[in-house]
Amino acid sequence: MKFSVPSKTLHSYASSVSKVINAKNALTILNNFLLEINGNVLTITACDGENTLCARVPILDVEGEGEICIDARRLVDLLRVMPEQELQFNIDDTTLAVEMSHPNGSYKFVGTPGEEYPRIKRAASDEDMKFDVPSEKILRGLEFTGFAAGTDTLRPQMMGVYWDVMPDALVFVATDTHKLVKFKDSSVVSGIKGSFILPNKSTNVFKSVFTKDESLSITIRPQQGVTFETDTFTFDSRIVKGSFPDYNRVIPTSNPFVMTVDRQLFSTAVKRVSLFVDEGHGLLKFKVQPENVLIKASDNEYNTSGEEKLACDFTGNNIVIGFSSTYLSDLVGVLWTDDILFKLADPSRPAVIVPSEDKPDTELTMLLMPMNVTDF
């Protein structure tokens, strides 16, 4: 088999596909790419035993068809330092010897038979659901929620982003029990009803592989997996088994007191005062008053403290409440409006954080659990 391909093109696709490969694999074959030549298309496949990612690369000067496995890390590392130029591949169908050459050099590999590479089979079912959506809308939803997903292996149902697919909207939700983010996009009209939990790894792979200017086809196979496909990539991912918490019951609907504060001023003040928190618990204290909010942190072990005052608009009486500096910074960091709204009830109940104005056809709601505060 023979073919040629631009080095940067091949590196771009190979690097993207390699993101599904684990650092350590139980099966040695999973350290490889499966390369398949069919006509003028080279398909690069990577698998970790549960997820499969394929990229279709246009190639030139093709002779022959077939498949072969070659070491993924070696190929990606070599292509990373390769200048932009045409590469020629010559693969011996009998010995599986691979020679990659260009005008100033050549490199030789030894391949493995392609039939040894595992294939994940998802059985087709009448329950399968499919819809098309611009990839930009999916990337936006994952960007607003993915960071809030849990990492505790004792709660596997929270180790991913929950997709609640409605006929006239798509809702993304993620939580780690300390914070929760819900992003509703009413511009996605799927015409179907279903749900699944996309694992954290798959969320990260999706965000790093797919671009905003593609049309995406999504196939949901209940209890099996989900497949994302564009003209260039096909990503078949497992889904997390189990039930996601009822997010609608968790989000308070009756927090009567609202604090409105400038996002930029609030964010930078939180960053500065957070430098003085006790690293053991990261507590930031807030004393919210009708016209201003005091932000305070202290570390008794090192006898350090920090405090700032910001102007705000608060509809309630004075309230003292505490939040984790890390979680609060994570939530505020994804907001874009000039002002942030904190909807509060009392120091023991979660705060609802929302932008002062949502983007068209969307609704972003964030929930943050408070920390115990004995005094200010």
C-alpha cells in the first residue's frame, strides 16, 4: 500500500484522535492507531476499550487498500516536529513494514495486523434516537457546564454532563454536590425525548476534537452509548449508567433576596481576598448589606487576613454567608454580563447565581452550596 499526505494535515488529525487513548492500557494493541486505506481516504482510529474515535483524512497517490496498526505516540511525536511538507508512506502488505519518507529523510516502523484491533459494536435498536445540531451549540453547552461535573468515583453518576434532550430544547446539567450548573438551549429542536450522562473524559475529547463550524449528527443508543458524527470525525462514546439527580428539585425557586454586583469588580476582589483563605477549607465570608458587600478571609495558622468592600444592590436585610473560594471563582469565571445576580434566602440554603441577562434562546442557572459561618 502506498499514499502521500501533507505532514501538518496528518498531524492535526492524528493528534486529535490520540486524545481518546489512555496513558496506560491493559491491552498493548490499544497503544496503536488503526490505519485503514479505502479509496482516497485514510481513516485513523483510536480506542480505549470503551470509546472509539475515527478521523477521515484525504490522501493522494494511493496504491492498494487495507489496514494496519502502528504505534500512536511515536507517530504523533514525530509529526509534531515535522515541518510542513509532503510525506510518502510505503507499507509492505506481507511484512507490515512501514516507511515514511520525505525528500530529506525517511523513518521506518513495524506494524501490527489490523484484524487484531478491537472493534466496539453497538447493536442497532428501534429505541435509537437521532438528531442533527450545529456543533457550536453543543460546545457552548459543555463549556458552561463541564467544569462543574464531579470527580468522586463513589458517585459515578455525577462524573459527567447530563444531557436532557427535549423535543423543543436541550438542557446540559453538571454537579459535584457542592455546585450545580444548568444550561438550557431552546434553539435546539431535536423532536425527540431522551437523556444520558456523557463521562468527563468524553466531554473533554469532544471539546478538543470538534469545531464550532460543523454540522453534527447525534445518535443516542439507550443503555449503550452515544455517537457524534461530522464529515470528518466519528466519536462513539460510552455513557454513564445510573440515574442523574433530579436537578429541577435541587434548584431553589423561592430565594427572595437578590444581590446585584458588578461582575468584573466582584471577580477580581474574590481573587485577591482568596489569597488569604485557610487552605484547609477555602472559606470566603460575605456580609451582604443593602448598599455594599464585605468580603473577608483569614488564616489563623499564619495570622493573615484580607477584606474588601464592594458596592452592590441588595433587596434584603443584612445577611452573613460563606462560600468556597474555589467553587465561587469557577462559577463566576464563566459569566459574561456586566452584572451578576445572587439570589439568597438564608445562610444555610444554597445561593442561585445567574447572569443579569441571558443569551438569546438560552438560560443559565448556577447553584452554590454555602459553608458554615459562625461569625464575620
